[in-house]
Amino acid sequence: SDIIGRVGGDEFVGLFIGVTSVGEAGECAGRLCQAVSRIPDLELKGCGSPAASEGCVPEGRKDYDSLLIKADIAVYEAKRRGKNQFAFYEPDMKPHS
């Protein structure tokens, strides 16, 4: 019942239906990071180990544009932390420049 779609380049958006808590969302994000890191190199043709950076927005019933902006801010925080990381959006996070 979850939805994942490519929005451009190497960027994807996921909507996880039925996730009812921040803890459960963190578990889903962690499993996604692990799954991406286990993609065999033979599928990547020597490009190296894949990694996921995820920006999570733990609020529902908002419009797509505002959720995407917050997720983008959070994903840059995850990237700042290193490979295979996720970060939840927090209001004090600053947009990347």
C-alpha cells in the first residue's frame, strides 16, 4: 500500500500508508537504507556501493508541495551526517544553499 515515485535524477518520494508513529517511520526509513546498501554491485556495473539519504516528514494530510520542501530540507541534513542516513524534518532546520 506504500507509494514510491521518482521525482527526478536520483531523487524519489515515498508515501508510507498506515505508519502511525515517528518510531515506526524511523524503522521504515532504516530498513530502506539497509535494503539500498545491499544492492549487489553486479547490478551497478562497478559504480560502488549504493547508499540512501532520506528526509522524513512525520506529518500527514498536508499538501504535496509543503511536504516536499520539508523533506528536501531534511534530506540535506541526512546527507550532511554521512551515507545511509535519514533525518526527520524539524522546524529549526535551515534550507540548503
